[in-house]
Amino acid sequence: MVGDMDMVFRALADPTRRRLLDSLREEDGQTLGRLCGRLAMTRQSVTQHLGVLEDANLISVVRRGREKWHYLNPVPIHEVQQRWIASFEEPRLRDLAAIRRHAEETHMTATKPAYVYVTYIHATPERVWEALTDADLTGAYWGHQNISDWQPGSSWEHRRTDGSGIADGGGVVREAVPPKRLVITFGEAAGDDGPEVTTVTFLIEPHHEIVRLTVTHENLATDEDVQAISLGWPAVMANLKSLLETGKALPRAPWEMPAGL
């Protein structure tokens, strides 16, 4: 029992392993690829940490076909609670927990809103990555060409396709892991990469023979901004999906049509 408990404490001592447990607590039952994508970590690193968690019995692994699915096992945590916490003063601990919960809720209400959009595309991850980063392809479905070398730290421009060279937006490439993950700031062309800038993350995940594309737009200033992009992102992604699956963008750009229609 003591040896098992030592393994649990050693496993929990690492912040990366705690992040993996938090990810499984939020979404129990994930593949290795899903965990890597959510935490932006390499497969080798995640595999090593999962091995430590499995040895400590903090997770259980189930093989389905060629993939392993990882599930949170709360039993060791419960044993820690029973041995080290339950014997202390429960009322005092409940009061402390309530104070902390109130502080966390207050902090959460102060965070800026975000927007998440998910679509499924009959294409390969490489083709979806190309559609997000190729100037000609973005011009075909977005109405603007996205121009950059797509290296972390480089700038990118959302440039008009009329030959004027005018950029109506842009930002900085924060992360680029082809063909899996692209993170960019989104705002004014050549804008500052500061704490107030909005950030867009494209997560490309194989899903059987198709691709799951998740677009997350974070650090939006107001709920009105969320409402605005809630119209924009679905329209752009619908045009992208049509281009990749049929070879043609939609006959009329969705953002050109009144919402009431």
C-alpha cells in the first residue's frame, strides 16, 4: 500500500501529468492523438507521462482496434483523500474550499469570452493544412489571401484578392505544427502581439477517413464580438469544406447573404 501511494504522489508531483489528468477529467476516454492535440505535446512525451500515470493506477487503458483509449481512474485519489484528508476537521476544510471556489468563480467571470467551431471535412490533414495556409486556396474560399511563411514569430496578412495589395487584417504566427495545429493572432495587419490581441487556433485531427477541424477564437473583448464571429467562422468554414470536397467554393459566399434568408 505504501509503495503504491508513493507512486501516486510521484506521478502527481509533475505538472504535465496533472494536466493530462485534468484533460481526462474534462473529457474522459481519449486516444493518444487526442491528448497530444489538446495539450500541444509530442507523442513521445505524452506516452512517457501516460506510462507513469498507468503504473500509479491513476488511469486505465483500453485497446480498441489499433488505438488505445485512456480513462481516468479516481480510486487512488479517493484513497489519498480518505487517508490524508478525511481525518482532519471537515467543517474547516469545507469553509476553505468554499472560499477558494468563490475566488475561482470570480476570476472566471473576469475572463474574456471565446468561441469554438467544429466541422468535419472529407479530406486529409495535409490538404486541410494547405487550405489554411496556401494563398491561392484561401483566396478562393475566403475572399482574401492569407500571406505568410507560416513560421512561428512571422507575421501574416489577410490580403485582398483585387490586386491592390491592401491587407484588411493579419497578425503573428504563434505556433505552426503541420499538419496538426496552427495558432495565430487575429487583428489588424502588422498588429502588436500583446496580451489584448485575439488568438485563433486551428486544430486538425484525423477522424477515421475524414478530418475534424476545430477553430477556437480566444480573448474576444465583448459578447458582441462573439456574436459577430459566430456568423463569420461558420461561413468561412462552409466555403472551405465545399472547396475541398467538391473542388469549388459555394456559388455565393455565405457572408454576402442576409442572415434572415
